[in-house]
Amino acid sequence: MTLNAQPAASLFIGGRPVEGQGAPLPVLYPFTGQVIATLHEASAEQVADACRIAADAQPAWAALPPVERGRVLARAAQIIRDRGDELARLETLDTGKPIQETQVADWPSGADALEFFAGLAATVTGQMIPLGRDWAYTRREALGVCAGIGAWNYPSQIACWKAAPALAMGNAMVFKPSEETPLGALKLAEILIEAGLPAGVFNVVQGRGAVGGALVSDPHVAKVSLTGSVPTGRRVYAAAAEGMRHVTMELGGKSPLIVFDDASLEDAVGAAVLANFYSSGQICSNGTRVFVQAGIRDAFLARLAERVARVKMGDPMDPDTQHGPVINAAQAAKIRAAIASGVDQGARLVCGGAGEGAFIPPTVFADATDDMSITRDEIFGPVMTVLTFADEDEVVSRANNTGFGLAAGVFTADLTRAHRVVAGLQAGTCWINAYNLTPVQMPFGGVKQSGIGRENSAAAIEHYSQIKSVYVGMGPVESPY
Ligand code: NDP
């Protein structure tokens, strides 16, 4: 099998591949550690060029009839679907995630976003405000140049989720993927050009945090949309504030998944597995604090251990593999340190543990307490902490006792209770008798430290546009002077 994923060039600026003038950026296949491409970071001048070129291209793009912008996005969605296998393979090389996931979740969800915002583009209207003789109206206008910055867990989905609403509203974008996973965004740039996007409207720069920092501070940038950790989010939000830029912050979480004793045990266990081990646990919205009502705790843990024992770990390109490596050695070391701290602090390891090399097996802790670091901190790996609770008030208060507020889930057969509990949970995205489903039609995002703004759905349009108010005088001007 060929493992060469070298792109035509490292960056994509002004409608064509451009080689980076900065430091080398080796791209490793997480399964083997082999170098599959060597890219180069963008220099500071190249970041500035990309932003200037985007600013130059944006007005003509914004001036097109929205339905025409939508057609370009719809064509891009179709190209992605037509090339599904090739793109899934590239995503697996970039991330190490099993091909059975990248074929159904990553690019397909990006295509869904492009298709959704393609349709929405032409439906955005303003308001007419009657004022007697005079009247006013509003126009929803593009912001200008948007900077997109992505994390490494869903690189192509993140690029599409940001590009689709931004471009639909007539903005241009300069996107910086994570240094760990630079390949998917370059493909998206090529596909958008093939679909008819004018040169310069979507650009890609590569690099580590400093390149992201230069991008966020560029004077042409009107908005920053970041998917990343809470500490990076704080830094980027502060830098954006300097220029009074708009922000969308999709940050980390430590989300609760609450299982009442009347829930379907099989569904709740299945959801807990999905909510913790998909993408080797590297998902922001994962339900890593699983609160199980005391009466079903033992049955829940027994069935969980049985189902986890069947998870097939191995070569991500094998279609039967369900659990691949984590992104890199540093992340594996961080996850192992978290597992060791759980053991040291007295939690009981039900299954899993340190693993080997880049593989961390699905790991479940029981008998943990709310103050342990495995219960409090985001691990961003396949580590589930099972906690027990007695009643509804107690579990809602413990579920909310965190600085994060990205997501939450409730399993119960009592629908009245389900809606009451969800109403009390401090989380931007909640599921009832389901977990981690993020259809493009539904707003997605966090509260508290987990972020600002929403991606997906019509709500995203508000975060990629601004309102202009226009007062229309219909008679003589009454002036006191
Ligand atoms: P990081 O916060 O480390 O990085 C996110 C992005 O920001 C990367 O592209 C990174 O570049 C860049 N960056 C780092 N420093 C700066 C800076 N000063 N200015 C501008 N950009 C900067 O996150 P990870 O990539 O490690 O991703 C994991 C985190 O992302 C987890 O906390 C996870 O919960 C969160 N996440 C949130 C999601 C959501 O939708 N809420 C979805 C997916 C992940 P580089 O990588 O090159 O350093």
C-alpha cells in the first residue's frame, strides 16, 4: 500500500497551490509513524498575502446572487460524495481513524454542510419595519474575510463546517488546519475551485500556533472561528478582541451522560460506548462522565465490559477495525498519564489501560468521585468514568458542577423527566435517548467555557453575517434649524 500523500504544495492561495516558505511540517500516519508528506509552514508574509488576496476576492463573491453562491457549494458537495472512497482514505492517513468511520462520518458530514448551506444561501432575507410615513429595512451582509482554525480530530469536517456558512453568506475564508492534520483542507480548496469558486475566496495556510496567531491578528480578518481546546480558545478570543473581530469558539468539554434506572440498558450501554470510544475518544462532545443510577450500576458495568471486549482494534485501513491509534505519541502519553492518575487516586479500572504505542484501548473507570482529575479534566482519549447517583436533583447538580458546557445526554423511559432534566442541564447541545448525533440541521456549540456561537443550522448564518439597518425617509425633513 502506498503511503505517499504529498500534496501539490503546502498552501492554497489565490486559487492555486503555493509552497510554504516557513519551517518543514512532516505529516505522520498515526498507525505506523511513517512520514506520508512533508509540508512547509506559511511565512508571516504568506499569511498576510492570503488575507489580502481573500479581501480582494470577497466583494465580487458577495455581489453574486446568493443562489449562484449556493450552486457552487452544492457542486462541491457532489464532488465530495463522488470521491468518497479516495477522500476517506486520505482522512484515515491524516488522522489514523478507522476507514469505517472516515467513510461515513468525516467528509460525508462536510458534504452535508455544503449541501445544507447551498440551499440556505438564497433564503436569507431582511426585515421590513413600518414606521408610519417612513419605513426601515435590514440587510444581512457578509462580514468580509473570516479566519478558520481547526483541530486534528475531524479536520475535513471542521473545514467544511466553517467554510460552508461563511461562503454561503458571501465571505471569503483563510483556513489554517491543525499542524497534525493539514491534508484535508487542501483537498477542500481544490474541490471548491473545481466546483466554480472564484480564486482567492477560500485559501489554506499551514503552520503551528504562531501561524494561527498571525492569522487571527491580520488587519483584513473580520471574524475568527476556532475549533480547539479551552486554553487556545482563551488566547484566540483575546487576540480577536484587539481588532473587535467576531468569534465562534467551538472548544472542549467533559460532558455528562445520565442513565436513569428505567432506561433501556442495551441502548444506554451502546450510547456510552459511542459517546466515549468513537474516533478513539478524540471527540469534543464525548459523554465522558457517565452517571448511572445506583440500582442498575452493576448490570450496566457488566454489559459495558462485555461490549467493550468485542471492540476490534488494529489497522485503520482494515474495514473491520473499529478502534485505531490516537493522533500522536504526545497525545498517547497525555492519555496514559490521565489513566495512571485515575488508578493512583483510587478509581477502579474496569477494562482497558495504558495500551501500547499509539493505541490506547477503550478504558472504563468505576468507583470514581467527582473531584478526581479523571472526572474533572478533558482527557481527549478513550477514557470513560462511570459515577453513580441516587436521584434526579443530585445528578443534575453534579452534572452541572463543571466549567465546561458543551454537551449532555439523558437516557430514561420517562419522557417528562427527560425534558425536565435537559432543561436543567448547562450544556449547549443535549441528546435524549441518543448521543453524539450532530446533523447539520441542528445548531451545535457550547455554553460556559466550552464556547461561543453555534455551528450548523440556520443559526450559523447569524455568526457569519451582520445586519445593516436602512432608514428610508418618505417625506420632507423636519429640521429645527
Ligand atoms: P488546540 O487548541 O491545541 O489547537 C486548535 C487549533 O488552534 C490548531 O490548529 C492549533 O494549531 C491552533 N492554535 C494553537 N495556538 C494558537 C494561537 N495562539 N493562535 C491561533 N491558533 C492557535 O486543539 P487540538 O488541535 O489539540 O484539538 C483538541 C481540542 O479541540 C480539544 O479540547 C477538543 O475538545 C477541542 N475540539 C472541540 C470541538 C468542538 O466543536 N467544540 C471539536 C473538536 C475538538 P496547531 O495544532 O498547529 O498548534
